[in-house]
Amino acid sequence: MSTPGSSVAEGDGPVLGPVRPGGLLDVLGVASVVLDTEGRIVLWSPQAEELFGYSAREALGHYAAHVMIHEQHMDLVVKLFSDVMATGEGWAGAFPIRHKDGSTRLVEFRNMRLMDDRGDVYALGLAADQSTVRRLERDVALSAQVVDQSPIGIAVLDTTLRYVSVNPTLEQIDGVPADAHLGRTIREVLPMLDSDVLETAARQVLATGRPLVDRSIVGRTPADPDEDHAWTASLYRLEDAVGTALGVAMSLVDITEQYRAGIEAETARRRLALIADASTRIGTTLELDRTARELADVAVPELADIAAVDLLDAVVEGRRSSLGPSEPAVIRALAVRADHATEALLAADTPGQVARYEPDRLVTECVRTGNPVMVARVKDEDLPRIARSPEAAVVLARAGVHSYLAVPLIARGEVLGALDLKRTRNPLPFSDDDLLLARELAARAAVQIDNARWYQNARDTALTLQRSLLPSHPPVVGGLEVASRYQPAGDTVEVGGDWFDVIPLDGDRTALVVGDVMGSGINAAATMGRLRTATNTLASLNLDPAVLLEHLDRITAGLDHSIATCLYAVHDPRLGQCLIANAGHLPPARVRVGHAPELLDLPTGAPLGVGGVAFSTTSFDLGPGDQLVLYTDGLVETRRHSLDERLDAMLSLLDDPARPLEDVCDLLVRTLHHPDNHDDVAVLIARAQDRG
């Protein structure tokens, strides 16, 4: 139950108790005067005293015409009074009245006949200053015209936040007629809009009286249910003259154009940032697969939910490819990337896999014509042309692929493959702007992919040449058990010129050779091949190791200023000795039963090709069970550790003379070859056997 001084909110039901006075009557200052049948004043309100200047004591009992009306209108007023009393019909009009101070002012009158419970008749006169009435009328008219004709949407909500009125502009914004607003909340009228924000703000304004100006809101209304629009909303508490809250006025300014322009500007900024990012992220190495993965990583999720980078298989193999209209595309998948776990990945080709795409497939069309193919809104009939197989098309349909874009990868006038893009989670279809961005990314990436492709082909050629020049030796040679390993340089650089050799000699002797040609690539591999051939030829002459290195030095000097290091050892099982000469190479390690592993103390000598420096031969014992470990610098050198530390680490791994040599080779390469050292590695280990 309402307590005294409270009331039920507007529209909720009847008033159950006294309410605060409204402000409009106070502003008007409406005076009330009651006359008897003779025209004498019997009731006189305080407002009448203020309007006419006479106190109740001065007015009561006097003829109203004498107190209130100017003399020149006396006859007319008496007649109008008589008509009202006789007929009971009311009268309204404006008359100049005479104020007690002698001034004259225009007053609006409303006169009507009253009757009490005894049947006595009275006249009620209501009067207000005409200038005040006209001012309020102008204010109301101005407000109505401004609201109705304003290009801004305007609504008034009552204290329960239900619509009381809306202007025509708001009708257009909402797409809802004015009468469908009335009595309903924002949530009920605009269910697609985030009404909680507006209603919460309106409650705060209603409670605090502090206006909320230019709050941005974004959403959809029945006027355009398929597109987001943006508005700035301002909320103000409406109060009467005495401060009672009447409700909330809400204005909405459509800023959709500015909002969309802002989105376009932000999109353009992000795309420029993406292109700049691509310039630094794509092509960080000359590894083909990694470059493809970098392109896919850049494309997801900024451009697509799923990205695949595919190259024509012929292009990967180093051949040019041109497809006829009826030819399928044989494509090798290099990278696939998705922004989230999606079934669509099951329809993608596994990286490294070679797949055949029929002539009618969209990716085939893309690589055949060198033009992008875009299906902004994928339909069921499009999926068989996107997927490699009917089964894959079913998977793509279940995954919700709704937009597709394939962009050719073109470098130096040759189509290498395609960047394949799909959207599943992102609800927007691919647009022309997306196409431009994808083409820009593809153009930048294609050059890097082409560089990696040609580098990979050149590296594979050099590696094939180098491996063809390396020896294949039996596990036992002339009283030695032998094992070796060769690991080519990392993928970020070209192959080097490391080599080793095991050469049988007369009298069960064996020559062990390890060397490293400075430089990389095919030239280094070719120089290594020449030196290996020369070493084999000179070894057959049974030369002292130092003399053999002198001959190799002269040969190397004639090979286009080539420089190489080399270690040459000859093992004689009958003497249990090794004769070793060194040309600028790292010292070998000797492992003996009952002794700690050690580096042999050899004169280092100058590298081959320097010329003018003598070499020397040193003899070392190598008895049954003893091991001689030869290696190139790629095994032990790093950028972060001193050479002495690394050599000590190698010796610590040679702690078990009985360990199988194959296991020793694997252990050394696996443990010591550092990822930061992009150099090839050669390891050669020989163990002397018991001649008995």
C-alpha cells in the first residue's frame, strides 16, 4: 500500500494517495474566483490576490466587475456573466483587467456555472496572465515542431522506461510505427539491439539527474535487420518546475556513415599493417616449406579462417609448368593453417602430399589462367569444384565453408601455385578488398617462395654431387673397424665442402682422410671432389703423409684460389702405429683402453692452398682396441662456446672404448652438432683390431 505522499507511477494504475503538485499550474499561476448569483465575490484564492493585487479581505463581498474589470468593459462582462448563469454554458476569452496598483494587464478567463448540493448556483472564474499563457503556448508549439521535424530521433520514456512518445525520425530509425512504441520498453520494441546498455544508462540518468551525452551504440533494428548501424545516444531527465522526475528524454543521431568510414579506415590500417607484417614474417629463411607456412600464418586469421599454400609439383621439381584446358593440376601441398579446430582440415591435403585436381576444379582454373577465383557466397553446388573429391566436398559442407578465394602465386612471370583461402567462422564473405589484399600477399610471398624453390633445387644438386663424391667403405678395412657419418649443412645455407675417405694401401695399411673446403655450394663440392680424387691418386704412391700434403697444397693453389684444411693419417697394423700430417685441421682424438680420451698433439700446419709452408709427419701408437676419431669443425664449433669447451665436451663423450662405433658416431653428431652452427659435419672413427 502506498504511504502518504507517494503515488503509483504513470500508467501503472490509479493514484492511491496524495501526490506532489505539478509544476505547470504553478507556472501559470491560475487564479480561482467564485461569485454568487449577484456577482459578488464569495471565494478568492491566493493566486487571485497575486494576479489582481487585492487581498481576500479586500475582495470578498464586493462585486467582481468592480474589482476585476476595467470600466469600459463593464457592460459586456455583466452580460456574459448573466448568460453563463442563465444558460450554464461556459465562456472563455481574454480581457484587460485593472490591477490594484492602477496598471492594466490582459488576463485569460475561463468561466463556468457551479451548483452545490442545495441547488444554489455560483459562477467559477479561472484566470491567468495572458503573457504567461502565450509564453507556455509558444514553448509547447516550438517543442512540438522541433521534435516532429527534427532529423534526430527523439523519444520520451516514462519513469518505468516505457515509451510515451516518439518523433517521426525515430520511427524511421527503428522501423516501427509510433503507436507500436507506446507503452513498451526498448527491449520489447528493438529485440535485436543491445537494450541493456540503453536501459541501464536511462535508469542512472533517472536516478541521478546527470545527463548522458553521445554514448555510442551499434546494432540492428527492424528498419535494416541485415546490417549494423551506429548511433550516438543522449539521455536527459525530464523534471517539472518543482524538480519531480517525469521520465527520460532520449535522442539518437545516426552516425552509420562515420561508423562505417571508421571501420573502413581501421580495416585499411590493419591491412597495411598486415602487408608490412608479411614483409618481415615471410621469407625469413630459404626453406621452401617454412616460407609456405609463414604465408599461411600471415593469412590466418586476419584474412581467412583456413589457408593452404599449394605449389604445382612440376614447379617444386624445378620444371616449368603450363596446363591446357583439359589437363588436371598435379599439386603438392606445402602448408595448411586454421584459426581453430575445424573439420575442414580433414578435407585439406596433408603438407608434402601430391594430389591431382581435375580440370573443372577452381584451384586448377586459378593456376591454369593465372587469375584469382572468388566465390563470395558458396552454395552447395560450388563445393564439388572447391574440394578435391566428393568426400572432401561433404566435409567442407559440414564444416560450414561459406566463402572461398584462390589467388595465384606468380613470380618472374611463372605461376608457381595458389594461395587457397576459406571462411567458416568469420561470417563475412570475401570482398573485393579482401581479394586485393590476398593478391598483394601472394605477390610478395611468391617471390620469396620462388627464391626458396631455386635455392632448394641448387642445394639439392650440390648435396647430390657431394654425396656422390663421398666414399662408401666396408666396415673393416686393413685391420681397422671403420664407421663414418656425414650430415649436410642446415637448410638455411648451402652445402659445404666437408669430406672424408678411407683408402686401402699396400701391406694392409689404411689411409684415413678428413678435410674441409672453405666456401659452400656446388663450387665447394666440386673442389672437394677434385681434392678427394687427387688424394686417392697420391695415396697409391705410398708417400709420406707430409709429402702428400705438400702435393695437395700445390694442387689446391691452382684451383681458383681455393683453401682447404686436411688431416691425413696412415695406419700400419703390423707396427701398431699411425703416421699423421695436418694441414690446418682440428686435431684428432685418440681413445685407448685404460686411458682418458685425448687430443693428439700435432703441428697444426697451414691450410692447403696457402703455399710455401712445410708440413710434418708425427707417429702415434694405435694398438688393438684403440680408436682414432677424425672430424670437421662443424661438429664442435658454435657461436656461444669456446672451442676448448666444445673439444672437452667431445672427449667426455668418448669415455667408453667398447661402445660400438656406429653408436659413437650417432652420439657425437646428436649431442655436439649445435642448431646455431649451420655447417656440414663429417665424422670418421677407426678402431684397431687384434691381428691374432
